[in-house]
Amino acid sequence: MAAITIDGKALAEKVRAEVARDVSQLGGVGLATVLVGDDPASHIYIDLKHKAAQAAGMEARDLKLPGDIAEEELLSTIEELNEDDSVDGLLVQLPLPDHLDENRIIEAIAPQKDIDGIHPFNAGRLYLGRPTLVPGTPLGVMRMLDEYGIPLEGARAVVVGRSAIVGKPLAHLLLQRNATVTICHSRTQDLQRHTLDADVLVAAVGRTHLIGADMVKAGATVIDVGMNRGEGKKVYGDVDPSAAELAAYMTPVPGGVGPMTIAMVMQNTVTAARSRRLVSPAN
Ligand code: NDP
């Protein structure tokens, strides 16, 4: 029997509607994005975020800075946005040009405005089991699992990929929900042995169809984070679509995790706005 499709597009619409409602209840929310240089993919991502922010009724500021900007100048721009009370959420589009120290830039963002959840303070809180702002992709995956009622308590979860923005934070979120979590990566031996054990299998690798149907347990929930460019504009996941014959639930690519990411970054902006208003007596 074919898997039930976890519809990320429809769920992202729902999240966006919730965000718009929250923005209106809060009486406005401010987002600022910083894009350095002219990487075409980064421009597309920033435009999508601005469209989503505007659709939700946020005030969105779009700073586009030259690719040869000096590090100190970028740091002082971030500092100004940190201080600016009209900015609730601040994100710096990655990757940055090579001459800039990405870690130094990330650490300059005020943690309470870090809607990408990548500041070490926010990563540390997640590690300690007290998450506040968490990266959008893993947050979106958790929302998908919850929306479809996938049991996590005591489940065997296998996350393939250990990046700081997807695999690691997702593994922590699953652990916090009492799943038994295994993290696999490029040095994992006999990947199939691990994936076949998974009740919840997440692929966040960046290798087209790395996970074949023979690596999926019957009845598993399969979340495919991969977005791998093929010929033309076609995008392929990390999981072979034939795995849907075995899985009970599976995300499609495209239309699965992809649309959730930006929706969850918008939700993070609302989260940041709420907690800032709680601590700021002026509001
Ligand atoms: P990274 O390249 O940062 O990380 C990839 C991870 O996969 C690494 O941990 C790497 O291991 C591991 N890996 C590589 N090859 C293998 C292998 N053969 N077997 C097992 N593990 C392997 O990627 P990201 O986490 O940034 O992204 C992963 C995928 O998700 C990409 O396709 C990306 O486009 C997509 N993505 C999609 C998003 C969305 O919104 N849908 C958002 C973010 C990413 P090691 O650590 O040992 O190198």
C-alpha cells in the first residue's frame, strides 16, 4: 500500500495563516534581512522570505549590501539592527562571501532576534532541552510529524545528516520528544542497517535518492529534507520515491519539507516578537 503523503504545501499555508493572525494580534511585527553580495540563489530565498513576511502583515526591511563589504561594517549594521526596537527578527542570509568570518557574524546577531536559530546561545538552549528559537527546517519537520499524529515517544528515529541547520537540531528536537535517536553521517558504516531500524527516518544529506526503498522499514514515516537540483529546474529528494510503497507516511519532493522552512522562520519571527514584548515594559 502506498504511503500517505505528508502535504508540506498545505501545512505551510496553515502555518502562514496562523502567523498572519498572530502578527495582527501583536499589532505588528518587524523583520529585517541582510543579504551580502549577489548570489542568485540567496536572492531568491530572500525574496521568498519577504513575500511571506509581507503576506503575513509584517514590516519587512530588506538590506542588500555589497559583496566586498568590510567585516567591521557588516558588524556595525548588525549592531544597529540589534538595537533597533522596530526589528523583532533579524536574519543574515548565508552563505556569506569568503572574506567574511561567518561564525563571527552569526555571533553578532542578538540571540533574541535570531530567527534562524543559529546563534550558539540558541543552539545551546536546544542542546539543554530548553529550545527557544530553532532553525526553520527542523522546526517544520516536527510540525509535520505532529500534524500527522506520528508517535515519537519511544520511537526509533534515525536522522541521516548532521549539519548545524538541519540534522543536529532535528536530532535534539526528536530526543526531547523521547524518541530514541541515531544520527548517521558520511562516515557511518552500513547505513542501511541503521535506516532499516527506523520508525521515523529523516534524510538530510544532499545526495539524490541515497535512501533506496530497500533501506526503509515497512510502515515507517519518511521525511525527505533533500533538495537536489537535477536537469533544468527539476528538484530531487534524498529518498527514492519508490520508498513510498513501503512507508506509511512520506513527504514528497518538492512540496514537502521545502515550503515549511520559510513558514517556520515567519513563525520564529512571531516567537521573537512575543518574547521581546514580554521582557520590554515599553510595549
Ligand atoms: P550539509 O551538506 O551541511 O550536510 C549534509 C550531511 O549529510 C552531512 O552531515 C554529511 O556527513 C552527510 N552525508 C553526506 N554524504 C553522506 C552519505 N553518503 N551517507 C550518510 N550521510 C552523508 O547539508 P544540509 O544539512 O545543509 O542539507 C541537506 C539537504 O537538505 C540538502 O539537499 C539541502 O539542499 C537540503 N535542505 C533543504 C531545506 C529545505 O527547506 N527543504 C533546508 C536546508 C537544507 P558529514 O557530516 O560526515 O560530512
